Amino acid sequence: MIVKTDAVVLRTMKYRESSRIATLYTRDSGKMSVIAKGIREHASRFGGSLDVLAYVSVVVYRKEHRDLQLLTRCDMKKPFRHLSEEIDRMAAALAAIELLDAVTHAAEENAPLFTLLVETLDAIDSAARNVVSPLLFFELHLLAALGYRPNVAACFRCGAPLEADDAGPARYALNSGSGGLYCDGCAPEGAAAETVSAGTLRSLQHLQGLGAPHDAARVALSPRIREEVSWTLRRLLQCHVEGLRPSKSEAVFAALAQS
Ligand SMILES: [Zn+2]
């Protein structure tokens, strides 16, 4: 079966002298491994576009029950020219695709998640500043796309609205086992409880209410809040995605944040 679809390149590796194997996240077929045979001899068919983070349109000769599909054509759909110009832009974009790669399985179609990924990469590429905010938007809405939309507006236990203003408590207890937050009255006793600040809760509520990653690029967060929002989202993801580990690009990030 010939499949024509759009895709983002998640990973690539050289195979023998002239071929390349790539992992794609496609709009119509989810994650897929492909081989581009003779990529050097047939540069016109692959358009020099089979690189990590490239947003491409592909033609794949697909056979059921075959792990590695045959890529017969790959064309650049839209270049993200600025990603390679700055290390923090690149790190944010790589963190998004690494995370997507970690939470998705082969051949699980999720067109809304594909759109979210492309819009996120585009926002990180084109943002004048705040390049991390679209990534945080992505992480929050990725949870929703996987069916685990966290409730950051109301108490997980009693349903009381969580008001992250001066009238509310300074910190809110996080229940990362179930992916929710407690109001002041329901918060369990004990120092072991994980908490988030009112500022982080406010930022999460704001990011959840936005429509698209491009809107998030207008959200300026202080380094402290950014780090706490990132940590909170990671805890929420970990409670739904088994074995999720800190990503390589996040380590780069952490180093950048401290420099
Ligand atoms: Zn409550």
C-alpha cells in the first residue's frame, strides 16, 4: 500500500554506505520506522530533507507486519530555519520530539497530537522570545492528547476551584499518583507531599486556557516558575507514562538555566 502523509523526523541513523533509517511521526499513521535506500544517489527523491526535526511530506510503500517500511519520497514541507541558530531553541525543539518519541507507540494514529507537535516546533522556531513556553504548552496539552488532561482548575478531591491569587494558599499539594492538585482543606498532612507554588498553578491554568503553542510564546515566565512548571508537568506525565526518564535535552536545559 502506498501511503502519502506529512511527518516530522524524530530520529535518523546511517545504514550501510548509502542508506538511512529514520523514525517518523506521521499525521496519518502515527510513529513509523522507514528506510531510505540509496539516499545519496537519489538526492532528488529525498530532497536532502531527512534530518531530525524536519517537517516533511513523505511517500511510503507500506506492508503490514513489517517493522521497517520503505520510504520512496521525502520533501520538505516547511523549513524551521531558526532552530539550529540558537542552542535554547534547539534544546526546546529536541525536548518536544524526544518526549513525543517516549510517550508514543508505533502505528498509533493521533492526528491532533501531530498537529500539536508541528505547531509547537513552528512556535519554538518563530518565537521572538520565551522559547520554552511553547514547550511547556506542548507538555501540558500532550497529556490531554493522550487522554490524561490534568485538572488544574479544581481540587482533585472535593472539586473546589483552585484560586491561585493572594486569597489562596501560597502552595498547593500535588497528587502525582492520580495527576491532580488538592485545595488547602484537602491537602494531606506530612512533609512528604509534593507541592507547587501559587505562581506555578497560575501559569499552568493560563497555559491550559490558551488555544495554541503560538499563544504560549507570548507568555513570559521567570526562570524559577519555568523550572517549577516543567517539574510539575514531568511529574504529571510520569504518573501516566511508565518508565519516562529525564530527556537528554532537558539536561542541556538545566545546564543553560543555571548559566
Ligand atoms: Zn478540596
